[in-house]
Amino acid sequence: MSDSREKRTDPRVTGGSVSERAYLLADPGGASGAGVLNRLGREIVSGGFAPETRLPDEAAMLKRYSVSRTALREAYSKLAAKGMIVARPRVGTHVRPQAFWNMLDPEVLGWHLQTKPPGEIAMDLYALRRMVEPPAAALAAEIADEGQLHRIEKAYEDMAAKANNETELIEADLRFHLEILFATRNHFIGAFSALIHAAMVSTFRLSWRGAAVAVIKEARLQQHGDVLEAIRQRNSDLARRRMETLLDDSISDVNEALGIQN
């Protein structure tokens, strides 16, 4: 009996390639702007308004941000939807504990990237990737169709061709990991792509700078090729192990880059 996943059509393909659609979904939507939502979001993330503390009253906030009551209330509504604040009758609006924040929201993640040390974000994100990407590579090895395999191959070829151009290398590296996630044809794993794109631009840059020595960069490129080959061979166990090794070595490169910067 055939696996029903083999016949599933991914609706994200409509209107553009899988990776292009993922990038659109992951766009923080102006997280670096000066709007009250972004200013307040960054202040909360940076600790300017600590968790479980009450925000100043409305009059004070209107003066602080020089915005209309409508704009402030709209910002509050959006922050509440992201799990960051909660309004209580006769008590006021409080910042919620960080455990309630929607870290998969591109704006919330963007505020963290803008205000937190890069190493802190990188370590947390690599730990999450370590849980998600090796099993995803194994599943891709089992069920990826020829079109999906071709897109993974093309991303790897672009990595090799653009190895001396940091911006293009990072873009191709992102596509490589995204296409493996999408090749699982699992909508929940695919949703992880938004997190990958929003956060990994900075951490991929750290990783490749940590691997700047030619022999190390060549080894990392080969590791990507090894993951691709395991998927191509339909060897799920090997794909899982090779992705684990690639991620472990990549976080070592990030540590190396952060050590150089310090």
C-alpha cells in the first residue's frame, strides 16, 4: 500500500517556489521600523519592561511613544496575540512571563535578534535545530520526490559555486536546509522554515565566519554534500547521522566566531 504522503500536494508551492514562499512567510514585516509595536516589542524583549510587571498607564504610554490612542491599542492587541502582554480589568496591562511568548512569531524573533547577544540566540536555535533537522533529513530520504531532490541538489550546487561570496553562500545554505524541511511534506515541520529563515541569516553568518579557514570551509561544504548523498541514496539513518554531525560542527564554528569577536 502506498504512503498517502507521496501524493500530497504542498499548497505553498502555488504562486512561487517553496523557498520563495517560505521567505515571504518569514518576513518580519518591518520589525526594524520605528512604529509603536516594534518599539514596545523591542523594549519588552530587551528587559525595559520586565516580565510580570505592569505597563505604565495609557496617558504615560501615549506621551512616551507620541502616538494616537488607536495606534497604542492596536499595538497592545497585537502584543497580546503574540502572548507578550495581558490586560486585566481594574488591574492594568502586564508583561507576561517569557514562557508564554510566541517565539515562532517572526516579529517576536526579530526583536530578539535585534536586542539579544548573537551567541544567546545561536545556542538556543541550534539546540532546537538539533531536535528537528536530523529526523527531517531522515524523513526526506524516505519520501522526497524527484522535484524536491532536485531543489536540494541545486541549493548545494549554489553553495559550492558561491563559496567565496558570503551573502550568496548564506542564501544558498538557507535554501539547502529549507528544502530538506519541505521535502518531508509535513506541514508542521515545514512551518519551522519561518524560524529558520528569520533567525539563521545571522547565525549562518557566524558559522561560516568561524569556518573561514579554507580547509574548514571545504569540509563544511563536503558535509552538506554528504547529507545530500545520503538523502539521494534513500538511506534515512545515514542522513540523520550526517545532519547531526553537520549541526554539531556548525555550532562549533559559531563558538569560534564568537571567540574571535570577543
